[in-house]
Amino acid sequence: MDIMQAVESRHSVRSYTDKPIDKNVRAELENEIESCNRESGLSIRLVTDEPEAFSGFMAHYGKFSGVRNYIALIGKKDSGLDERVGYFGERLVLRAQQLGLNTCWVALTFSKKSLKPLIKKGEKLVCVIAVGYGKNQGVQHKSKDMSKLYNSDETLPEWFMRGMRAAMLAPTATNQQKFMFSFKNGIVSARATGGFYSKVDLGIVKYHFEIGAGRENFKWGN
């Protein structure tokens, strides 16, 4: 499965089997986490066979079941933390999909108590990603019309449209899609348009856009 196939096939899954993550798959995922941490300065951790974070009322409220593995997205507190977590977290989500795993971004409906030992002074736990073998493959989320997610008064290259199609497939908090892309003089810009966790969402959609558009075809603007 190539990366674009992972983008197209990956959907949020909330119910998981009790099958342990295959040791070779886990090693591949750990390697990708290490790479992300080196590149980003984050302190992302994979937690396995730990059901406590998803055993309480909040997880039940969020309709999660069988979650025993998750990726904790942790980093030093700064203004760019949320976007960086979104970008590198989604890189891990898509790698997990390629490895035959299912995932779901989780912002609120889990217990943070069991994760406290992982968080060092000056760091913040932004959110987690449930990961494992799903009881199903999830379903495609509904999307806004593409024309409401970008603006430009120029003729748009095909690579930009490919990037937008990939961005529209990105998971966002409660499917809010609170982002806006723009294209001017060959430069692509993207911004969050408000709403909770929209900075995390921005990092996610920017990673998707790069996959669809091809990073070699453009530069990011402010």
C-alpha cells in the first residue's frame, strides 16, 4: 500500500479486537515514531497493552471499545506544538494504516491519569491516537465542498487540486474542517479558521496536502 492509498483507505475506528500488535509491525511503528521525534523535537510514545486510559466513562461516552494500544502525542509547550503534533501524528496514522493497523485521533474522551508518568516537566500531552486491529475499517467522513476550503484568483495547477483532494480526506475534530488554503504567485498558504483543536487539524491537513500535491511542486507561505 503506497501513501496515497493509505490516505484514501484510512478511516477512524473506535472498536478494536483484543489481538496484540504483531511484534514486527510494532517495531516498524516504533522506528517511525523515533524518526518523527528526531525531526520534530516531540516526545511521542507508543503505549501497548494498557487498557486503563480507555476504560472509564469518557471512553464509553466517546463510543470506544477494546482500545489497549495508543500513541501519546507529547511535546514541549510552545506556540507551534499543536500544529506539529497534527503533522507528525498523521504521518504515524498513515504509516500504521500501511502496516495493517487501524487508528482514531482522540482529544478528550480518554483518561489522562495513566499517561502522567510519560510527561516531563515543561511538556504537554496534546492528544492520543488509538491504534490496533479494528473490528471494522470505519467509514468515509462527509466533507464540505472543496470550493469552501480554498481561495485563489489564479488558474490553479493540477498538483494544487490533487493536494486539496488529499486534504479533504484528512481527519479533523468532529469533522469540522476548520481550515482554509490559498494559492498566490505559486505559494501555498494554509490557516486554521477557529474551533477546538483546529491547530492540530491544520497540521494534519497540511501533511495530507503535501502527499497529494507533491512536496517538490510548491513552497509553503505564511
